[in-house]
Amino acid sequence: MTATWRSREELIHQVVTLAGDGTPWRAIARAVGVSRNTVKAILEKHQVARDSPHSALAPASPRAPRPKKVDAYAGRIIELFTTYPDITAQRVFEILKDEGFEGGYTAIKLHVRRTRPKKKPAPSLQAPEWGPGEMAESDWSPYTIRFDNGPCAVVQAFSYVLSFSTRKFYALFLRCDLFALMDGHVQAFARFGGCARRTTYDGQKAVVLRWEGTQAIYNPRFLAFAAHYGFRPRAVRGDPNAKPKVERGFWEFERSFLNGRSFRDLDDMRAQLADWVDRVVDARRGGAALERFRSEEQDKLLALPLHPYDTARVVYRLATIDGFVEWDGNRYAVPYDHVTDFLPVRITQRELFVYAADLQCIARHELAQRGGGHKLDPAGFHRPSRRQSPVDLDQLAVAFSGIGDGAARFFALMSTGPVRAWAHHARQILLLRGRFDTQDVDAALTHAARFGALEHRAVERILEARALPRTLDEYVADDTARRLQEVLGVRRTEPRDLSEYDHLPVMPGSV
């Protein structure tokens, strides 16, 4: 039907009539030419008029509020708010109770909620502004990734952001230690063609060993890295607004890169990341960050040195009698000429290099998956045609002679029987050099030979009783810094109790 109305009363009548016939509100609004909200308001008001009782008397005026016990203390409560803006209702109740208030806690709580001055909204913190090339920000963020070709892995995302142009760099690692941090910086510097004069970090151990009050005690190895490139680290803690651009960068990394992607392995993830940085990150907002970097900041960055800093980890490992060195749960082959020797091992993010005592590289391996339990021999050091038996008499004789005269006499005495009877013990004894000093091993073998104790367990017991164990890491600069950190971080000069001096004898004539 088509309804027409010329007055408010006619409109109300038509709306009520149509609603009584069961017409939907949308159809009523369309029929009478008003909005649905108007139809709703008319029907609700009509229903209230029908349900309300009729009275010829004027409505009663609201009752005056009853006096409350807390009203007498309203001034005192305002005074407490002025002196202690964050005072709790419980503490207000305790103070007023001591001053004679006879009411309950609920009355105080409701009054405090009603009368406490509202805090003014705090404005957003302003991020510090830096000029071209003056500052960068760097941080880590871990992500659990399920690769298509393997199990889940925790991948550490490294980020380096130039504060002025906001140009970003990302890299992926399986660790977030000092060596990965330095390698991430080297990659970022190579991409930007320089580095900012200062870089902001949080309190990560790779950068800051500890804090002395507000002073950061920096990692000496990282300071050497920073000195090589000429930038200064700036460590902050307890200030989430100190590096907002790198934090925002991880939000962008999660939303734009990780979403909707799958990865075969870490190498595939790195390849997709490089493509995303080139095509998406640098091109975002019409390439504004890239254009700002090229036009205003690139020339202000510190120039890079002629050669990059060597970010590899260096450790010493004992080559086992069967010709392998161990690292991260895998075994890497070395030539048999170097078995039982202490060999420097240099580990980068992708490769492992083994050096002889004269620092000549004798083996090079691609790093295997951490904890994989692999035995790797890509160069064929231990192929059957070139293999020397790990229990070869001449080889073992040379190894024991290298320890000392006592070890040579011990081996001569041990090797009088069948090879299969003493080969295992000889191998285990040589491995003891990884735990004890060579001179201590020689002395223990001399003592064992004197009493005919030719088993490796007997030699090990002698060493444990007479010598102190050592670690090969003491030869490595990074681990030396770690030990210094442990020592300096624990020992402190504590003030002595002055009462100790009261018990000292007093010299005659002293005051």
C-alpha cells in the first residue's frame, strides 16, 4: 500500500497501523517515506505510552540525597589526592580510619572513584630525530619456521635500519650470537655502501657484557669490530622508544614477508627475503626511502675499509685418531697426517676451515645442519684407496712419541700384544689430550707404565687424581673474553665492615 500523511499524528497512525498488520520496519519506512530509525522511535514511544499508567498528579520530584559519612572527609580526600596523586582507595580508607572515620571501605572506594581527578591523556612519545648518516638501529627477532624439506627451526631475523632515510636491511641466521651479529652488519654495510656513525642496540650480550649502573660495559670483540668500521655503538635499556624504526621493521617483516609464504629450507628463505627487500621494501611508498637514501644520506655514510672484518669464529679442536674434528654435532674429515693434533678451526656462517699447526689450510667443508650427526668427507681424505687404518702401528707410534718420552715407553709396552687387544685403549688415551695438558698426559703414562696399568680407564683415573682438566677454548680470543666477563661480572669490591677495626690492638700512646 501507499501511505500518505500530512501531519505528525497521521504519520504515527499509519506507522502503528502498518506495524500492527505485521509489516516489517524496512517496508514501513519505504511505504511512509521516512527512515527506519524514525519508525523505530515512533513504535518505541507508542509502546511506552501504552504501558505507562495514567496519573492526573504531577510526577514526584526526586528525593534529596541523604548525607553520607564520607562527606565530612571530602576535603581531606582532595588534600590526599593533591599530595599523593596515585594513592589507592585502601590507603585513603586507612588514613581516614585513623582520623576518626566510622564508615566502611566501600563508601570510600566509591567516593574515590567518583572524585579522583582524571589523568590527562599522555601524548605519544616523539622519536628522536637524526641527520643523514648519523644513526642506525639494529636488533634481532626470532621466528619458528616449518620448512617444507625438514622440521621446524627457530630462525633469527637480523635487521639494520638507517634512522634518517629508514632504508632497511634484513638477514637470516640460526644463531643470534656475536659472530652472526657482525656478519649481519657486514652484509648491511655492503648493501648500503657504508655505515652510520652510530648504531643503537638493546642490552644483548653480543654488544653489552653487563651494566654498571647506567654505564654499558661493551663486549671487547664487538668494540674491535666497531673500531674497524669507525662507528660507535649506543646501548639502551628500558626505553622502548629508543629504536622505533627497527621495531616497526619487524612488524613489516611479519606482515609482508612471512605471511602467505612457504620455504623449502633456509637457503630458499634467504633467496625469497633478498627478492622481497629489492622488490617490495625498497619500492614501498613509491621508493621514498630509497630516493631519500640516494639523494641525502648515501654520501654522508662512513666509507668502508678496503677489506671487511673477519667475522668467523675460531676455535681449537683435537683431531681424533680416525681423522675427524667435531663441531656442532657433526664430524668433519681431515688428512690422516694430522690425527691427534690440535688444529685451529675457523667457522663462518656457511663453511668450516681446518688449519695445520703452521696455519696452512688442510680441509674445507660446507657446514652441515646443526646437530645432524653427519660424518663429512667430501674431499675423500678417507677413501679406501687413500685410507690409513686408524690403528696402524706406525701412525700410533708417531702420535705417542709426539706426547713425550714417557708416552713412547708406554706405547712400546702396550703394543707388544695383538693389535685388537690394545687398539681401543690407545685411541681413548690419545683423546685424553683434549681434556688434559700434554705434559700431564705424558706424566700419567709414565706412572701407568711403571705399574703396568695399560688400560685407558687407569690412565684417566691417574690424570683426574693428579692433573687439572683444561679446555681448548682457552686458546680462543672470544672465549677468553667470555671468561673475563664471568670473572669481572661476579667479583666485586665490597666495603668492609668498620667494626672489624674495633678488635685490632691499640698501640700505646695512640689516640
